[in-house]
Amino acid sequence: MMKRFALVMTLCLSSSAYAEEDIAEVWKAKCKSCHGEDGKAKTKMGQKESIDDMSLPAWQAAESDEEIRRAIADGSPKNSKMKAFKDKLTPAQIDALVGYIRTFKAK
Ligand code: HEC
């Protein structure tokens, strides 16, 4: 019984590892052009719109998961360049992007 449980857990863990790779692709395809590969927004759009550097610990601390999720799903009320992605991404992808953005935090 425990063995079977362990097997199921292993399968779950490996499929989430796959999802992680997947979400890096989503970031590259849909977010990187403005936010940069590393979330630092050292891009043309980033400079023009003064997009926040997501690697800053202060930024990471100020933004809750919920706020990040909302910005991705509904867009930014402050800047229409940050569009709503809720029709283009699944809720699971949006959650995964929140986690992905957390990995940008500078060590
Ligand atoms: C066309 C350029 C563009 C693209 C593409 C883009 N963003 Fe943004 N994003 C912005 C701008 C501009 C802001 C700053 C908005 C503001 O000041 O409130 C922003 C802000 C954000 C914020 C922070 C909102 C806040 O409360 O400060 C998050 C999180 C975010 N983007 C996530 C994403 C994700 C995830 C993607 C890809 C699915 C994405 N963005 C794609 C332009 C873009």
C-alpha cells in the first residue's frame, strides 16, 4: 500500500517537474519580450514603461502571490501594456507563472 502511494507521489512530482520546464517556455513566449528572461525588465519596453525589476527582494516582498496572480489574469490597472492573460492562459499556468516569478528573486 505504501509502495503504491510512493509510486503515485513520484509520478506527481515528475509531472510537476515537466510543468516547470513548460512554464519557462510560456514565460519566454509571452512575457520575456517586456520583462526579460530574468524578470529584470532590461528590455526596450521595460525601460520605456519603467517596469519593475522582479529580482529585487523589495519587489518580491511587496507583491503577494494574489497580487501577482491578479496582475497576470486581469492586467495592470496602472499600465495597459500589461494585458490580461486570463483568456490566453489556464489558471494552472497562471499559478505556475507566480511560482516562476518567485524564482527570479536575487539571492
Ligand atoms: C507588452 C509588454 C508586456 C508583456 C508581454 C507582459 N507584461 Fe507584465 N507588465 C508590463 C508592464 C508595462 C508592467 C507594469 C505595470 C504597472 O506598472 O502596473 C507589467 C507588470 C507586471 C507585473 C507586476 C504587476 C504589479 O502589480 O506591479 C506582473 C506580475 C507581470 N507584469 C507579469 C507578466 C507575465 C507573467 C507576463 C506573461 C504572461 C507578462 N507580464 C507579460 C508589460 C508586459
